[in-house]
Amino acid sequence: MRIVTLASQKGGAGKSTLARQLAVIAGEREPTWLLDRDPQATTTKWMARRAEIEGVADRPELLELGNTSLETAAGQVSDQPGTLFVDTRPAVEEREAESIRVSSFVIVPVRPSFDDLEAVGDTLASVKRIGRKAVIVVNAAKHPRRAVEARAALSRYGVPVCPTHLLDRAVYQDAALNGQGVAEMKGAAARDAEAELRAVWTWVLEAAGGE
Ligand SMILES: Nc1ncnc2c1ncn2[C@@H]1O[C@H](COP(=O)(O)OP(=O)(O)OP(=O)(O)O)[C@@H](O)[C@H]1O
Ligand SMILES: [Mg+2]
């Protein structure tokens, strides 16, 4: 099984959004799981809202560790097909390091603001110290031009940066509220969001050698 941790020290970068949305997209082809390592439990609550929806896909599933350590759990499922997305706190401390260590690679979402682009350096340094591969995805750009500028600024870190991005779209917030993937929602806005997510996931799999 592929294990993908979403990490960023910066709060609100898009870890939970990407974990959930990518888990739905990837779940169309393979088993997917979500592991919520954030005590805010936003992803666990999203899964609970999802459980209320009639006819929703049974992927992703929520993985609960109970008393098992992440390392043991990862070892137990390592030969299964599919992807486990690990949502983390806005920190890279021991708890996050534990997830990163067992991961195939790490997705670092970053908003295209000056402060976020600066702060992501600490997250990337931590992932590098732990010895895992990171890829960056620009999230919630107000305008494509802002994402292009952000990518140029991010090139200084020497880490693969996704050539496409997620725009700032209300439909992601609707999806968060509804317990849905945008890919499961109706309407033109959802199709646009779905297309950019698919592009990101396709690129991530290639860039991170996740296969
Ligand atoms: N591309 C986007 N367009 C619009 N809203 C977004 C987008 N990405 C994230 N958001 C919204 O921004 C907020 C923060 O996103 P999210 O919860 O995914 O970040 P996070 O990194 O998990 O935050 P935390 O560090 O608190 O765990 C949420 O309300 C979410 O719906
Ligand atoms: Mg979160």
C-alpha cells in the first residue's frame, strides 16, 4: 500500500481538503483510506457527515489505529493494494514525523501568499531530515497568475512543484460541509474542481514514483 502524508506546519494550507478530495478521486480505482492524526478531527467529522449520505461511494474508509502504533498498522497493511492518506496537525513534530517516516512520500500544500511561501521551507526541511520525498501543491490560488508566481518562488527549495494548482473555490468548502468529494457533486464548479484535482493526483503519482 502507498502511504501519503499531507503535511504543513502552516495551518489552513489545505492538508485536510487535499487528503479527503484525493482519497475520493484515487478511490475510484483502488481502495483508499483516511487516517486522521489531527485532534481537531476535521477529517473524522467529514467522514461522519459522509456516512449520512445515501448512495455515497464506500471509499475512502476511515482507518482507526486504536491502540496500535502507526508503524505496526502500516506494516500490517503494507502488502495490500491502495492508498492511505494521512491527515496531520499544522505542525511537523514527533507525531507528524511518525507518519512521514512510514510514508511513501509527502504532499505539502501551500497557499500562494508570501508568508506561506516562506514558511513552507521549515516543513520541507523537516521532511528532508526524516528522509522522505516531498512534493508541493499550490492550493487556493485566487487567480492562476498567483499560482504561477508561487511556483516560481517555490523553485528555490529544490523540491518537485506540481505544475498545476487548485484555485480558491467555494465548491471545496461545500464539499467539506457535505462530506463529499467534489467529483461526486453536480454542477460546473464541481467539474472544474474535479479536473484540477485529477491533474494534481496524476502528476503526484508520476513525480513521487508512488506506483
Ligand atoms: N482550494 C480551496 N478553495 C477554497 N477553500 C479552500 C481550499 N482549500 C482549503 N480551503 C478551505 O480553507 C480552510 C482550511 O483548509 P484545510 O482545512 O484543508 O487546511 P488544513 O491545512 O487541513 O488546516 P489545519 O492546519 O487547520 O488542519 C477550510 O475551510 C477549507 O474548506
Ligand atoms: Mg486540517
